[in-house]
Amino acid sequence: MTRFFTPNNSLDEVVTNLSKYGDSCVILAGGTDVMIQNRRGEIKADRFLHIEKIVDLKGITIDDKIRIGAVTSHKTIEQSDVIRKFSPGLAMASATIGGWQTQAAGTLGGNICNSSPAADTIPALFVANAVISLRSLRKERNVRIEDFILGRRKTQRMEDEIVTQISIESLPEDSFERYCKVGPRSAMEVALTGIAVRLTFDSLGRVSNAAIAVCAVGPKPLRSRSAEAELIGSNLEDSDILDAASKLSDEIQPQDDFRASARYRKQVTSSMLVKILKDFKYQQVQKAAL
């Protein structure tokens, strides 16, 4: 029989229960993925550990980094003035996840730990150099998100650990960031492809830093280092943009399925990168002219 544990707003109680029952226990927050997977028989649990009401796992703060509690909802993130200003790509990604019901119930930590190849928030977290904080009775540790995500529904989280916080780098001055998604509909649909881009420009209008990450075009979300390298030091001339798009297309590994072909996904992903980079160049030129 499945049992539900509802800690009384105590993170200590959570890690104690995980230490005792971790190998037969599934963490439950919003439940937007877990409950569906449970009904389908894709996961089997003797116990669910409900953490939605743990105050220490909620909220958004900012100091040297932006720190987001693991059970902070997508709607809270999308509506946060801090996120919209300092991590606009994450705000955009959060706004594309399902309908308003999913956004209100689903959590950032859940989206990360579910580790879908098409998870919308993960590319935005990649380009913001996110770090995942985990806690157990044994220790606390931090893991870069690129190392944390291992594959479909596979992460570095151990059975006795809980994700407590996600830390991301604020968007620097003279920078632009965006997340774009393509799907049959604008919401309530798994991405056919998604891309997050963060660029920083120097005083001469050249790209001083670039981060490009994609989802739904391989076995797990990907940071495209080769495409980024094409942009560093450039003024985003058309040839630079096209070279970066070509590198990205070569690096991704989409598959044919009933929703779209691999060829379509490659074409759309590279086209989205071209459009985003041209928009960023226009915005940079306009800003410099002021």
C-alpha cells in the first residue's frame, strides 16, 4: 500500500524520511509529472513524501546569485520581477510549461528532477550556469546542472537526497537573453525543439560571452559549445550567425517520431538561433545609438 508522508514544514523531517525510506520513496511536490507516471505504471513507489508545504524550499532571493527554492512554482517564477529582469529566459521558459494549472502546481525542482529531454526550464538554466543544491542526512553538496542531468529521468540525485535550491547567475550588463519553443500549440504541448540564448557584448559591440542551450533535440538537453565559440569576439555579422547555426545543427541529435522528423527539428532549431541572434544584434545597435 502506498503511504503519504506530509512533514510539518520541516526539512529535517524530509531528509530523515529519505534516509529511512529513500529506496522505496518518491518525492511529491506539484505532482504534475509524478502522478501521471504513477498512474501509467512508469514508476512504482511504496511511499510518496509530500514536500509542497515546506517553507524552506520556497521563494526567490537575490544576493551574489539568484536563488530559487526547489518547490517554487513555474507561475511564481514567471511572474517574479527579479526573474524577469535578471533571468528573462527562465521567465519565458516557465511561461511555456503546460497550461495555467500546470504552471500553478508544477515546481522548478520537479521539472529538473523529472529530467525530460524536452524540459523547457533546463536550457534556460544551462545558459545561466545553474547550480543544484542537494541535502541529505549525510551531507550537503552542489552540482552544476550540466553534470546533474544525466539523461531521460536520470540525474545525480541520490535516493536519500532532496534538491533544496537552484542558484543561477544574474544577466550581466549589456546582455540579452531569450528562450524560444516550437510546438504544435503555444502551450500545453511538449516542445518539438526549444532553445535558450544568452549573449554579452563588450564596449566595442563585440560578443564577449555566449551561451546556447537546446532541448528536445537529443537524449538530454545540450549546451552547444561549438556554436558559442563561433560567436565569441564577433560583431554578429551574418556569416558569424550562419556559422553558429551550422555548428548547432551539427551538434544536436534529434530523432524521428510521430510529432516531427529529425530533419525538421534540425532546420527549425538552427533557424530559431539565427532569428534570435539577429534580434539581439538589432537590439544592441539600437541600444548603442541611444
